[in-house]
Amino acid sequence: MTRPEPLSRTFLLIDTERFSDRDDVQQGYLRRMLFGIVDRTLLAAGADHSLRRREDRGDAVMELIDPSVPLTDILRALLRDAPAEVRAVNRLAARSAQIRLRAVLAHGFVHIDEFDGWVGTDLNNACRLLDGEPLREALRDSRYDYALCVSPSVYSGVVAHEHVGIPKDEFHQVSVPTKNGPMEAWLYGPLRSAAAVPPPSAARPPSPESAPGGFEFRGTNHGVVAQHVQGGITFGPSGERP
């Protein structure tokens, strides 16, 4: 049996919020709206049906997109066209039929086996970003009914270079807890302050007051002149002098 070779693909994963809370009729309607939004968004990016493969997950879709479609075009469509499509759908829908979507854009390698199954660590990681709490929280906080997350490879390869129509400053790094440890990702739009990854801070030496048995020199040149101590010496956190 020939083993499938890894293929370089762009991954687009989109999931519907609270799908299982709807009845059968509403679920059928939401699926039609989801597929229409995804199709129109990818067509706007230049990815017609001949350049992608879809896996239907019921309340979600996964798309494998040919690498000939530029990532910049796909990301621009996700930033511009997808939110507009969601707004257009919800504008004409009853409250009970409103659709809210989480989206992940990633890039990596995938195996397609003889059963048309998709296998690959990069794809698994994209699924973890889709199911991660930071993206779910971003959608709960969003007034646009849409939240987008990109993988580190998409951020470093595309977003970080500030291509036209891709605002780098509006992407924020987050840490996504998973069963295999935290993963890095980049969310588009404002975040709760607790969700952002804090920047690394330089280590600071402990102050004399915080160090057990610490002491502080006082006087000219911090108390040291020509190998002799001048001025007072303060011992310990209470500041007693000898």
C-alpha cells in the first residue's frame, strides 16, 4: 500500500456558535447560511470549488485550499467579506435564526488517505485553535457575530509584514490551553486584557527591603570610596542601624 504524501495546504475552519441549542428546522437553515457565507467569501478570495476540498462537520466546515491561492487574498476576504456576509444574513433573519461564527486560518501539511480522510499535526493544531477558549470568548464579546484567529505561521508569514488591507496592529497574541500544552495564536480585534499574552519583562534584582537579611549602603558613591565604606549601613527590612 502506498503511503499518502504530505500536501501543503491552507486550512480554513469555521464553526457555528450554539448550533445544538437550535431545533432541526433552525439547524438546517443555519447550515445553508454557513455554506453560503463560506462559498461567497472564498470566491471573493479567488478560491473556487476546483481549488478547495470541503469536509462537512454538521455545525462546521473545514476547507483545504490549494496553495496557488495567495494567503493574503484569503485573509483579506476573511477580514472584509466574511463579516459583511454574516451581517447581511443576520439582517434578514429572526433572532432565533441569527448565525455567529468562529473562524481559524492556518497553513501547513496534511495527508489525504484512500478513505478521503485528512490527517496531520498542523490540521489538528488548527482544530485546537478553533475549539480554544480565547476564540470562543472573543466571539462572545464580539458585536459583529464573527471572530477570527490565525495560526503562528500565518501571522509570521503574512500578518507581520503589513500587506495592504491586513492591519497588523489589530491582531493580538494569545495563549490557547490544550491537552498537549499551551499553543500560540493571534486573534483579530480587541481583547479582554486577561486574554492577551503579557510581554516578557526584564528580571529585576530584589530590593534590599525584600531580600532576607539584605542591607543597603548609604553615602558617597553608594557608601564605597577607595575600598572603604562611608556613611550609614542599613540592615534588614526594618531599617535598623548598627
